[in-house]
Amino acid sequence: MSTAWAIVVAAGEGKRMREGPLECGPRKPFIEIAGKPILLWTLEAVARCPDIAGIVLAVGKDDLPSAMALGLRRQLSNWGRGFTTLTGGARRQDTVKRALGAVPDEADIVVVHDAVRPFATPELFSAVICVARETGAAVATLPVAETVKRVEQTDSGTFAVETIDRSNLEVAQTPQAFRAAELRRLLEEAEREGTEFTDEAQLFDRKGLPVAPVEGERLNIKITTPEDLELAEAIFQHRLAPPPRPTADVRVGSGYDIHPLVPGRKLVVCGVEIPSELGAAGHSDGDAACHAAIDALLGAAAMGDIGRLFPDTDPEYKDARSMKLLAGVCARVWNAGFKLLSLDLTIFLEKPKLAPHVQGMTRILTQATNIPAWRANVKAKTMNGIGPVGEGKAIAAQATVVVAIRDAGRETRRDS
Ligand code: MG
């Protein structure tokens, strides 16, 4: 039979955690991070490995009621895993031996895992199980990243006296996996011989039996100190945080313009020349619709206004085609890091009727601004005889545009 069971060891004293402010708090495996006891996170991590058929949990004798209260048996059975809880012994080796007694005979591999390592991945459990089946014993280990010093106490103080060659040093984690029969035999032998050990792999290497290192995981931390708790909380919060919604960072701009209507001028409205007795007075072609759109664009991009960009004292813009100016402003806004999302234009004119020209205006507008027709809208209204527009003395226009930040890096610099 090839079945693996896990022993989760939660029977430690947890002294390092119970110093200081946490002295009176719950014992380590029952401390909650991200809304759940560490123990539950760890059991979930173990149960996620498809190669593990069941779990024996060993807790301290005072912790049995807390463990029972978690309803673990039902949870584990929901995940399709066998489950037994028992109390551990005085030392880790006593605990593991007792737990091993509860592992079903059909299990050929036993994986030992610390209850306070909630971040081990299913892949890591599978890897140690697979390697242990081949070699007899496998341990998750990591190379030592830091420089290692040997420290010595002398009469004049404590000093780092030597730098240890770390090229052959690895730090052991759990999970550790073993052939069950071999682990049973070695545990009994150790008890007879009265030897002590801090992890199960020592039983094997002490006897010269091979223990294969399997590459561990940096985030597979053992939550030992209050600082580890903080780190674990941060990792969980990071992992549990919902992915950012793809909301665009958008800006809105508005523009308004009004021009007097006078004889002897062409009437150009949103790029379209409309037959009329009166035309819009102005330095340029007097296209109020384009001017409103330009101001709205500049407003959304926080780039000033049309008067600053195209002064009406500048001969270059005498009788200028405003639709061309609008196209130029679109390019500037684009280059400044914005993408035009929508443009809504309302034109106020008493006569002639603009309705027959709205389609043509929209077409020219979308060409000049380089946006699809469904992002551009032109509306024409009269003022029902009210005010200068209503009396036929003026043409007015208002525009609203929405732009999105096209270049996040650029925008970050703008904001800083
Ligand atoms: Mg104007």
C-alpha cells in the first residue's frame, strides 16, 4: 500500500511566544491570525496535499478542549481526510511516538509537520513524501542565507570569534517524511537507548541512514516569536486580499464657450460649415463647440485652458480651423499620459436647426479626437427664446470629457 499520513505536532511549550505581552494569551497553535487559529491554517495546508490520507494531531494535554472546540474531525472529514486527536508526551519524541501509534497500519509513509508552520505548500508535502518513499527519509531544508558567526564568551565580553563556512550548512524545516516502519523501529530503539533528539531526521542520520534534503520554502516560517506572528499576519493579509479591481484612474473635465453671431462670418459648428445668414465672431473660425471640447480636455488633464494655449493675439490662430486645434490638443493630452475615454458635447443654437448636421459633426469629432463613435456624443438644443442664445444673438457650447491615466508611472511622478 502506498498511503501517507501526517502527524501534526502541536504539543510544544511555546515558551518564546509566552514571554511579554502574550504571556497570558492562548497557546501558540490557538492564536488567531487573519481570523483563524494558526492550527487550523496548518491543518488546512496539510489537507490540501492530495497525497496525504489522514492527519494525527498531537496537542498538549491542557489544549485538548480547545482543539475539540474547533470541530476539526468534521472539517477534516469534509476535506476527505481521516483524523485523530490525542495528547502529546513530555518531549517531542514521546509525542511523535504516541501519534505514530494512531497512524493506521496501511500508511507506508509518515509526514511530521509543526503545527505552527501554516505556509507549507501542498507541493512541498508531496515532494518529501515522494522522496521518502525512494530513500527512506526526506527533510525540507534551506541553504543558510546569512553569514554565520561562532560567538564565544571570554573574560572581557562576548565576541564573534569565527566565521563558519556555510556552504555545507542547511536549515531544517518541517515537513519531514519517513518510511513508517523505519520510523517506528528507530523511535523504539531511541527509547531503549535513552537518546534524545529535536527532530525526527536525527533518528536516521545518527544511525548513518540517508536523509534526503528537499528544497524547503522561505515562507514556510515557524511561528515562534511575537515578531513571527506579525509577519504571518502580513503574509495572510497579503494572500487573502482580493485582487485589485481593474478600475481605471479617470479624470473629468468640463468646458464652456459662447460666441456672438454676426453678419459676414461663416457659421462653423463642430467642424461643419452650416449655411446661415449669421456666423460666429472670433479670432479663429469661432467654433464654440470645439473650444468647449478643448477646454474640457485641458481641464481633465490639468493642462490649463484654451486661451493660454492659443492666445487670440497670436496671428497664427487667425481664422484657424478649431477642429484642427482640437486634434492637436488631443495629441498633447495623449503625450501627457492620458487617454480620452468619452466626450459629450451640447451645442446651444436657436437657428438654423442643427439636427440634420449632428451625424456629420460626430463623424468629424471622432476623427479629430481619434475615439470610436460610441465614445463621442453631440447634442443640439435651442434655448426656447431665452437669453442671448434664445434671441439668436449667440452660439454656445458645453463639453464634458473623461480621460484615463494611460501611463501609471508617469502619473505617479505627476502626483509626487
Ligand atoms: Mg471660443
